[in-house]
Amino acid sequence: KLSYTDEQKLIFDEIIQPTNPVLTIRATAGSSKSHSLVAAITRYKQIYPDASVRYIVFGKMASDEARTEFGPNAIVSTLHSYAYHHVIKQYSLGTVRSFLTWRDIPKSIRLPFGRDGEVLSLVDDYCKSEYKSLDEYTTALKQSDPEADMRLFPFAKRILNTMAQGGMPITHSFYLKLFHILVMAGTIELAHEDRLLVDEFQDMSGMALDIINAIPADQKVFVGDSNQSIFSFLKLKDGFSFYPNAKVLHLSKSFRVSNHYAPAIQQFLQDHLEPNAVFEGMEYPDDVKPVTKAYLTRTNASLIGKMIELNKSGTPYHLSSKTKIKDIFKFPLALIYAKPGFDQKDPELKHLQHDIDDWGSLPLAEREKLSLTKHLKDANINDQKITSAINLILNFDRQDIIDAHKHAESHKNEVCDLQIMTGHSSKGCTRDIIELDNDLNEAVEDLLKIPMHKLTSEERSEIALYFVCVTRHRYQLINCKHLKDI
């Protein structure tokens, strides 16, 4: 017979008989939040079998798992599939693509020569933003980036209108934006839910918050952990901060992490993220034999370095990443093949190419004294992506990096006990053993000296990433330098 903690029982009671229309559940790493929600909704549906329950999660894999766990007791969907159901069936839109290229743009939209990548990037950025019109977005961008090229906006507008009229393929971000606009305008009226559950509430886009606010429900249940808010660079918001009057309950027992590490993790939380945090672990038998292992890095460059090391030793490994291979290797390969005067189409590499061109314009005598690598390092001292890619190239043979890129796709399909991934990709992962790359320890070393109330959102996000990384293991944690007394 399953036994539940007192914290879980409080959640069951609050969902069956709410004392507040909004319930927030602060669920620490490994606290079985999904299992707790499934148990709560199972009890709720036994009493109210005709009640409607919707659970919104983020990511297809999480959605598929939750759908299996909830069975017929809840409609589980991502925000995208929720939007798709409302928009695609109602409007004659084009084929859905993950991303667009210049080939998808009708010839009638004559883009400025060589600027198609920038225009499509502008369209995608707007579609992912919280703004309900391109004009709103344009005004905000002018304020935040005075150097933005406003001449591209009329072309972006034509592409958006053509997509809306079914004249070209659309992206997932486009139909979500269309849904957002129509919901906020009242054109689409969303069905009432008796219980609305939303996961990962610590990392919400402004658009997602708008849509969730607009869903009519007797009770809204928001689940997540502000101490695992690791995507500040994506301009995401802590949804909990928008509901100060919600009923707050906790899940503070981790059903993943060994009790051997729990006190040190709790101390880390209290010292750097949340003064009153509680983190309890699991009691495991002493004779258990760890089998599965994950190696976590802070940057893609360190991930490539580990790939090279494993490739040279002939060690099998699974490369676990939601990022495309070309994006993992983008900066190191751009540096390996760097040449002045190259017509760089990738918006993310334009700045780098500008620095390469600057070096190329120097007199030959100066270029012989100052290498391209040194010039780029000096010009990008605060750019982590470029700096870490330069260090990778200085530390490894260029051919080894090219070979790692060549074989990376096959390692994505490799099935074995060793996984390698970045800390950001490790969210949701559980392994017997976790080993941290030194770059994770180095990234927070100076930040841990700053009082928590003085941390910027980016600095807090960095410390939260470290907390995520040190709570992925069941039994063993290797090379973790910032937990006390372990």
C-alpha cells in the first residue's frame, strides 16, 4: 500500500476542497510532483467523476509521460498543442514547419539581398514575445536596442500576414502567437475547466502567462520551484510572483537524492537561494550498486571537450541534448573556418564575423604580431560563448573538434549507461551517479560570495543551475566543490 507524506495529503485536501481559487505548489527537485498530482486528481475524480481537469506541461516528452500517468482523469497538453487544437482547425493555415528558410518565402515578398535570415529571425522573435502586435514589439525593441534595423520590419509584417492568410508554411511559434492574439482579443473563448494544473511555473513566458490567466477555471494549481529557475537568458518570468495571494503548499522531500547529500544541499539552498528552504532525501541501502551515470557541463564547448576525450579513449556514450548538433558546434566551427570578408548569414554569428573582418583590415605587420584568436579573445572578453569556444580551440586539436562534430549524431542514438549533457539539458534527468565538469564549479565560485538579496536575476539563475545539477543523482555525486561537508 502506498504511503503519502503529510505534505502530499495537504495537497490532496486542497484540490478536493479548495480554500483559495489559486494553489501554488513549491516542489523541490525530485519531489515526485507529477505522481502527487496524479494521486490528487485520482481522488478528486472519484468524488466528482464528471469534473473537467486540464494539465498544461512543457515539452512533448513530459506531455507524453503525463498523459500515460493521468490516463482518462485529465486532458494533458502542451501550450502548443492546446493552441493547435483551437487555431489550426478553425483557420486555413499552411503546413507547419519547425523553422523557415528563404525557400519558404514567396517570390512576391522581395527581401533585401542577403537579409532573409535576419527577417525570419525577427519574425520568430516577435512570435515568441509577449507582445500582441508587431507594432507593440517594434516600439519595445526600439527602446531596448536603438541600433535595430527598422527597415526590416515591413518585410517581417508581410511574412506574418502571408502566413496568416495561408500563403506560405507556418511555424509552431506562429500559430501559438496567433492563438495568443485571438484569445486576448476575445475572438477565441476558452472552455471552462474545473481544475487547471500548470507545470514548471517558475519559467513562464509573458505570452504563456497571458493565456493561462485567460483560461476560466474554478481552481488553478501552479507547480514548480523558483530555485530551479534556470532560463533567465530566454527572458522567462517567475509565474509565482504574479500570484502573491495564492495558497502556498510545499513538496520538500526528494524521492531521488540520497540522504547522504541532502543536509549539504539544504544548507546550499538556505545560504544562496532561499533562507527557509527544506530539502529531505531518500534512505538507500548501503549495498546498492550504481550503474547509470551522467556527466554534466556548463557550456557546449566543455561538452565538446568531453566528447573528444571519450572518443579518444573509445568509451561509448550517449549525447543527450535538445540542442541541434549544428548549434552545439556553431561557435567552435565558425572559429576554425574563420576568414575575413565571409558573407555570414547566421544572425548569431554576425558580431563575431564583424570582429574577424576588423582583424582582416589590419596591416599585415600588425596581423603577424596579433593572431586572430588573440584579437577575438580581447574583443569578446565578456562573451561566454565566444570565450569558451576559443579556449576549446586552444586546448584541443582542430581536427579532433571536426571529428567530434562528424560523429556527434551517431552518439545521440547510442544506448549505454553513460550520458553526457549540459546542465540545462539535465532538468528532469535522474542517474545513479552524477559527475560535474569543472566549468560548473567555476561558473558559481564568485557568485556564492554575493549575499542572495544582491544577486541579479542572471546570477541567481546561475546558482539555481548548480542546484539543479547537484540534485540529479540517486547515490553518488562527483567533483561537486560547493556543497559543504560531503
